[in-house]
Amino acid sequence: MIPSAFEYHRPANLAEATQLLASSEDAKILSGGHSLLPMMKLRLATPSVVIDIGRLDELRGIQEAGGALIIGANVTHYEAETSAVLQQQCPILSETAAAIGDVQVRNAGTVGGSVAHADPSADWPAAMLAVNAEITLSKAGGTRTVSATDFFVDLLMTAMEEDEILTSIRVNANPPRTGGAYLKVPQPASGFALAGVAAQVTLGGDNTIQQVAVGITGVDNKAFRASATEAALQGQAATEAAISQAAAQATDGADALEDIHASAEYRLHLARVYTKRALLQAVERAQNA
Ligand SMILES: Cc1cc2nc3c(=O)[nH]c(=O)nc-3n(C[C@H](O)[C@H](O)[C@H](O)COP(=O)(O)OP(=O)(O)OC[C@H]3O[C@@H](n4cnc5c(N)ncnc54)[C@H](O)[C@@H]3O)c2cc1C
């Protein structure tokens, strides 16, 4: 349980952090440390350089900018859970944050750290897919933006290059008559999702589904969009029958994980059941928005 030896750096700003990352061999960024440090203690990660960005103020805070919300990478799960701006303008994100681990994990872990880590059972990736988040990555001399759909590549693998730092996440504030819900079945000891579903729906005046996005975590190597479910619901009346039928396709194409906590079959079943529940809740919230 003792990590291998490493150099520790605490840069004073983002520019210094990206410079250090560019010039270091085998370096890792440290944010909340709630995934990296356990992995280092188990020697599943053995970086020779650790760059601690956890106290960089420029990566903190949730800003409103032209109908969008910019969530700094260092925003903790607790800050997202309790943010008045998120609760009002994109409440599915506060709901997701509240579902993570326990209060200690939520106080230390960060949104950016969780998204960058891309654990297949983490909660944020499902929500980021459901709100069509855009992820901003910075490196020495450049910044780029990647959609959440393109960001999650495989088990603990993202579109982020080794010299990039996730600096913020941009989401649109909800349009009128939009509702979202994040529901999960947690693994009882850690809280990680055996299956977690984030659904966001925008209704037209006639109660038809104008926009729908469903992100699923805990089931496959990476969080994924329930594309068949979304396609089946687009433009349809938001009825329980339509949602029930569409949710049955939520895991089409999924290659489910299996471990001591849950069989593949059980995870797939949970994902379909929770897709239906999350969609029904999202529609109800959209009707009352
Ligand atoms: C007991 C326990 C229970 C948990 N339960 C849950 C749960 O129910 N749901 C859930 O989703 N998560 C859970 N977690 C994980 C927790 O949410 C972590 O905080 C989160 O996954 C990682 O965030 P962090 O800030 O701690 O990142 P760190 O541990 O600091 O880093 C994680 C990884 O991301 C990289 N990284 C971090 N920040 C950046 C950045 N800005 N740019 C580029 N790379 C970066 C690091 O190099 C590292 O590889 C749990 C953790 C513990 C210990």
C-alpha cells in the first residue's frame, strides 16, 4: 500500500502545469486524488512525476456565459451538488453529483478528475453524455474542445492526449420544457454504479419529444449513449408505452461487464429498467418545468 517513488510538483498556475506536463516523462495530473492515490498505492499507477493542480483557483467555479454553464475542472462533486446555478439551470448535474460515493468522496473528488479518469462505473460520464457536454482540454500552446460523445474512448481511456489537462466542461442551460433525471443502482460498498442512467428530455407544446439524450454508465467498458432508445423516441408523443418500448432497446450493442458485483445479464437488465424510470421522471419534470 505504499506508492513507488515519485517527484511531486505543485505549479502556481495552469500555464506552469501544462509546461511541466509537456516536459515530464510519465507524469500524472493530481486533482482530488480519490482515484489516482488508491491506484498508486496499489501500484496500478506508477507515475514518476505527479503534478498537483488541485489548488489552482483558475480551474474552480461554475460560470454562466451566454446561455451556457462553464464548470471548472476542480469543482468538487459537493460543489456541483449544492451549486444554485446548476440546480436551477441544469439540475440533472446536481442530481448526479449527489449520487456519488459518500460525503468524503464528494468533498474531495472533482468533476474534471472523474471525467478524465473515465471509470466505467463512474456517474459523471453518463450525465455528460446526456447533456451533450463539451470538454475543454489545454496543453502548452493550445486549447481544444471535444464533445462528451467523442471523449470517452474505452475503459479508463479518453480522447485526451498525455500532454493535455482537462480544464473545464461546457453545458447548455436547459431550454424551456426540459427535464432530466439521473438514477442508479449503486454497488453498496463504494457507491459506484452497477448501472446508472442519465436521461434528458425536451418537450414541445404538444407533449412530443423534441430532444432526448440518454447516457448509461456501469454496464460497458465506457459510458455510452442509448442511441436506439433515443432514435425511437425522437418526435414521438411522450407516453409511458412509447418510453417503455424504447427503453427495451437501451442496451442494444452493449458488451456488458461482469464481475463479482453483478453479472453481465443483470447489468443489462438494470440498465433497461432504469432507462425507462429515468425517462419517465425526466418527462414528468419537463412537463412541470
Ligand atoms: C470510496 C470511494 C467511493 C467512490 N464512489 C464513487 C461513486 O459512487 N461514483 C463515482 O463516479 N465515483 C466514485 N468515486 C471516485 C471519485 O468520484 C473520484 O473523486 C473521481 O473518480 C476522480 O476524481 P479526482 O478529482 O479524485 O481525480 P484524481 O484521483 O486526482 O485523478 C484521477 C485520474 O484523472 C487524472 N486527472 C485528474 N484531473 C485531471 C485533469 N484536470 N486533467 C487531466 N487529467 C486529470 C489523473 O491523472 C488520474 O489519472 C469513489 C472513490 C472512492 C475512493
